[in-house]
Amino acid sequence: MNTFRDATQRFADRGWDGDDDEYVITSGNHLQRLVYDDIREDTDLHADLCVGAANHAADVLTSVVEKMKDGERVSQPEFTSNTTVYNTNAITYFDGYCSLAAYGGSRVHAEYVYPENSIQAEYMERDEWQKQGAKLRYDRQSDTYYLHVSVKQEREERSEEAENQTVLGVDRNVDGYLAVTSTGAFIGNADLLNHKRREYERRRARLQQQGTRSAHLTIQSIGDTFANWSEDYLHQASKELVNEADLRGCTTIVFEDLENIRDRISNSSKFQQWAFNELKRQVTYKANAEGITVETVHPAYTSQRCSETGCGFTHEDNRDGDVFVCQKSECGKELQSDYNAARNITHKYIQNRRKSGSGGATYHLALKSGTVNGNGDYSPSTV
């Protein structure tokens, strides 16, 4: 792993120097042509790992260039973590274990150890999930190796113009519940996620004050531990959300468009904004694996509009924190505010589809007790 890290650094350093006609080299193939032979001659790094180091360096350099284009201040990449990247030639998967390219021409066989009741075992052991490349990370604090495996599943997409489409709306939050659906499912705890983040930041700050190498290694370790916990927590939430959609027979899950709600979450931390994006990313690939599409709508007035069928009265006074009360005297509907917003997200998507005249499909809004179509016709749920 040390050799891989050093090789990645050499590729990145060469890419940072660039050529005469470009500032930074971001092509893995280009970096291989320049440095590969030297690294192979100087070390016993496996050939496939050498290629992986070049591609890993190219990926990092690409992200740095993107930040430069956005006007962010950047510095030359420095690789310090105990991480090795394996392409599909450098790793072979078997039932219960894998074979990893190691130093020289040797390979190491390693058995999988899964967390209790984990989703990892489902992805690794079921044949319909095709395993791709992986990253191997070493946690010094626990003296444990973690293998992060990319998997994919080939499925036929459901016809978008199916006769009946049932839509689940989802409202995401930076506090309270992570997500609330139009069917009244309250999923995840954003407050717990934020609490864990604050605990990590406080501990990191104390270690930074020590300034020792041991403290630096501990910072890396607790950072990786927190990142793994956060991602797994969002995995559980995304799985629950997709299960809710599947249970209700939904063909589409709809979120608010994050690009259009930046003002609403502008005071939130980058971590919270990452959680917004990561939850949707995980829901998307899990939903697609079940044949469910994921869409977005503009969020305007979804929190202020009354979602009661036949009402739709919109006013900023309708919402007060977690409580939504329609101020229209003829209505007066009371709902949990995030639940109301999720219903409106679904309503907006259905209205948009009807206006676009897409395919003549009949769209149904998935609610707690049943479904409502665009004309307001109600059907009770069998769930």
C-alpha cells in the first residue's frame, strides 16, 4: 500500500508539472506513457496496480482542475492515506473471499467479514450484482482492512409511458427527519447525523492542537470511520425510502431540484449539503435496480401550498416550523409541514407531466391511505 501511494504521488507530481502546451495533465493514459516504465523499473509494484495508481492520480488531478475552473484555491495533490485502488484485473471475486494483486507478482486471498444484518453481504453474494473495481483502505486505529467495492446491476427499464404511473414525493431536510414521503413515511434522523459530525469535528480540533504524527494518523482514522458511518447511515435511509416506494407500487420517486433550493440550505454546512446529494444518489441507483425512475421538480412554494385535494391555497403563513395549517377559512387543513411539502412535490410533478402531454399516461399521487390522480379521483390503498 505504501508503494502504491508513492507511485500515485509520482504520477500526480508529473501531471501537476504538465507539458509545454497544458498546465495539468488529467489523462491516465498520458501519465502512464510518461512515468509507468520508471515506476515499474524502480519498484516491484504489480503492473495492474501501477495502472491503477496512474488512473487514481488522474482522477484527483481532474477534480483539482474542476475546482480551479470554479475559481477555488487549490494546491498540488498530496497522497497520505492508506488506500489502494484495484481495477478489475487487479482483483478477482469469489464466494466469501477475493484475490488481490500485491507486491511483486504475488496475490493475496482475503475473506470477507460483514457487519451484522448488513446490505453489503446482499450486494456481494447475489449473482445479479456485477462487481467492478474496488478500493482497499487500512485503518491503523482498528488494524482493519476495508474493501469498498463498486457493483452494478443490468435491468430493463420500465416503459415511461406505462398506462398507470404512481409517484412518490420526497422532502429532504437538514434537521429533523432526513426525508419525509408523500405516503407519510418519516425516514432517518438528520439531527443524529449532524450530532455525529459535530462530535467528529470537536475531536479532530483537539487532535490538531497536539500537532504530533500520532495525532495526525488518528485524525485520518477517525475521519475515515466517520465517513464510513455516514455513508452507511444514508444507505439504510435510502434503502428504507426505496422499500417504501416499492411497497406502494410506485413507478417514480420525485425530489426537489437541489440546484434550486440552495438558498433554502445556504446556511447549512457543506456536510449537510453533501448528505442531500448523497441520499438522492443512493436512492437513484437503488430505485433504478428495482425499475423505479427518479425525477426532480422545481421547489417553488412546495412548503407554502396546501396539499389538500381541491384546495392548493398558497401563503407563507401556512407553515410554522413543523406544523402546516391552511389559512384559507374554507379549508383549515392541518398537516406535518414536511409531509405536506412531499405531497406538493408529487402534485407538481404530476401537473408538469400533464401539461407536457407525455404519452397519455395516468399519473397517481401516492398518499398515506391511497392514491389520487390528476383529476382528484381517490383510490384507497391495499397496503
